[in-house]
Amino acid sequence: AQALPRLDPSSSNAQALNYVEDAADASDHPAYEEGQRCDNCMFYSADNEGCQLFPGKSVEPAGWCQSWVAQS
Ligand code: SF4
């Protein structure tokens, strides 16, 4: 799989979804529940650490954002 550049957590689109590179840093977010992380989110691609909500970027496997949805 092709390597994608890491999503910059300070970018406006990352901040819009309250993305953090370490899910532990989301513990004060009302939508966050323990155990949620990018690599168990349905929008995550294990092939390239990509996220469907951030096209062309990769995300930290242990990261989190407010659009997290459980894998089905
Ligand atoms: Fe991570 Fe899922 Fe948010 Fe993408 S949508 S940044 S994979 S938690």
C-alpha cells in the first residue's frame, strides 16, 4: 500500500473533528468513550492507515476524532 502523509492535527479539517494523535487526549471530549481509537473505527484503512474522512492523509492508529464509528 502507498504511504500517505500524516494528517496534521493542527490543520483546520483535523481540528473541525477534534482529531488527536493519542486517544487518551480525547478523554475530556463528551463523545469519547474508552477503547475508541482510529484503528477500530469503520472509517480507518489498515492497509495504509488512511481515514475516509481525511482523504490523502493517514492517521495515527491510536488516534481519535469525534466521528469515530465502530467497525461493523
Ligand atoms: Fe480516526 Fe475514525 Fe476519526 Fe478517521 S473517522 S480520524 S479513523 S476516529
